Amino acid sequence: MKQPNAVQLKEVGPRDGLQNEKAIITTENKIELINRLSDTGLDYIEVSSFVHPKWIPQLADAVDVLKGIDRKPGITYAALVPNLKGLERALDADIDEVSVFMSASEGHNKENINKTIAETFPVLREVVQAARAAGKTVRGYISTVVACPYDGYTEPSQVKYVADHLFDMGVQEISLGDTIGVAVPTQVERLLDELLKHYKPEHLAMHFHDTHGTAISNIVASLPYGITRFDSAIGGLGGCPYAKGASGNVATEDVLYLFDTMGIETGVDMQKLLHASQFMEQQMKRPLTSKQMAVFRGEQL
Ligand code: HMG
Ligand code: MG
């Protein structure tokens, strides 16, 4: 199988991992988590979200989190930004990279950001242009790329339609989200067969949730396409409150186990990552779901 020498893990735990958690994690503990992650060798951390605090109360402290962390040189600190109001706050906190987001399906787009797909494009265009003018790089998420909890299966052509608009407005990388974690490798292949007719793999990243335990196989299925950027969350935390049935992201430590064992370079230290995960277990007072944490706790020796 064609495999890369190196890949990049994009840690979304402090954002995607926490946004679905009911019990509020203190700002201090979020800062501690990000500082620990910054010490693992990860070079990309999505730290929070500048969405409406009423929609995602857990991340209402985004500015304080960003201002409180020890920023390490060489690490990109990113956050979600839905509109100009969010961008104002993100720039005030001096975010490195802005991530805009929308869905390939109307149902989830409406539930998640209260707009139709057509209404979303001009809002994001303004954000992308202003962020680029401020010297920031911009990432774009497309959610529900394989299936939507409201509209059913998503055709790859619909993903391409949204991707065309995002690239046209100046987004530099698109992360393809299996928001509800239902995809299997054949569906990922069908999607990438279509998208890679039009875009280069270095402009795409994969974002798998792991509801059905298929995320790792989906990552493996993406490798022959030349994709080298993968989103994951510490401990397997995560989910979207506006996507029924969405569960955690694929766990960073499980993705790291895969790449370490395949001999693919990530630059990330497993022991440090597991200790960061353990710190979150202590804060959340429950075991996290990653396989590597189960091994670490001695449950699968
Ligand atoms: P809306 O209510 O339609 O907003 O929400 P609006 O533009 O009509 O404004 C209403 C009020 O909100 C106004 O205040 C605005 O100023 C204020 P008023 O004038 O009434 O006093 N407002 C804001 N305040 C602070 N920060 C802001 C902001 N925007 C407006 N940014 C909106 C639209 C997009 C804001 C809302 O729907 C929202 O915040 N949604 C976010 C939902 C979310 O965060 N979902 C999870 C992230 S996406 C995800 O998890 C998927 C992903 O992981 C990939 C995958 O897995 O597929 C990325
Ligand atoms: Mg997600």
C-alpha cells in the first residue's frame, strides 16, 4: 500500500472534544490541557471556538483561554469562527489560524449555524477575506460529508459543490468531517475518488468521528490518496451538540499508535499524550474511551 513517510496530527480536543461536554471545565484546566498538548510534539492545536456562547456555553471563555496559554513557537493555535462577530473576538485573542465551518447537507447546516447553505457562503466569504487581510491562514470544515443526521446520505457531488465555494473564497485547506461517525472505507474512497479529480491531497484533511469504530480504518483508507493531515481529539472526546447521535472524535493516541506502528513519522510523543489524556480523565472524573488509555490503565494487558 502506498503510504507517506510523515503525517500531521491536528489536535481538536480542546474544541471539538469539549464542546459537547455538559459539565463546564474551568478555564484554568483548559489552559493546562492545551499547555500539556503543546508539550507533546503536536504542531497544530484547535484551542476553542468563537461561536455564540449561548449555542456552545462550554467554550464561552475562548478569549481567556487563548490569552492564558503558553504559546510555543512552531505550533499553530486555531479556533472556529462562524462570522465577523466571532472573527473580531478571535483577532482580539490573536488566533494563528481561523477555521470557518459549514455542512454539505442543508439539515445539519441549518441546525448547526441557523442558515441555509446558500445563506452561509456570503457570511463565510466576509470572514475569510477579513482573516486573510489580517494575515491569518484559513481552514474550512465541511461537515456531514458522508451522512447527515437529518437528511441521510450525502452525495460526493454535494461536498464538491461546497468545497468549490470555500476554495474560491480563499480557504487554504478543507477538513472533511464525518460528523456522526458512520462512514466506512468504501464511502471514504468514493468521496476521495471524486474530490481528488479536482483538488490536491495536500489541501485536504480528514476529520473522523468514531461512533461505529470505523475511524481508524477510514484513516488507513485515506492514505493511498496522498492525504497526510488527520484531525483527532485527545482521549476520543468530542461530538457536535447539533448533530443527533454524534459521538467522540477518533482518539489522538489511537491514531498515533497506528502511525507509530506503521513507521509513519508524526513528531508526537505517546507517553506525553497519554499523560495529557490522563489529566482530562481526572478533570472529567470518568475513563476516556480511547483504546490506548485502556491499555495505559492496565485494562487490556
Ligand atoms: P444566530 O442566532 O443566527 O446569529 O446564530 P445572528 O447572526 O442572527 O446573531 C444573533 C445574536 O448573536 C446577535 O446579538 C449577535 O451579535 C450575536 P444581538 O444583536 O441579538 O444582541 N452573535 C454572536 N455573539 C458572539 N459571538 C459570535 C456571535 N454571532 C452572533 N460569533 C451562529 C448563528 C452561527 C452564531 C450560531 O448558530 C452558532 O454560534 N452556532 C455554532 C454551533 C457550533 O458551534 N457547533 C459546533 C461546531 S461545528 C462541529 O462541531 C463540526 C466539526 O467538528 C466538523 C465535523 O465534525 O463535521 C467542525
Ligand atoms: Mg467534529
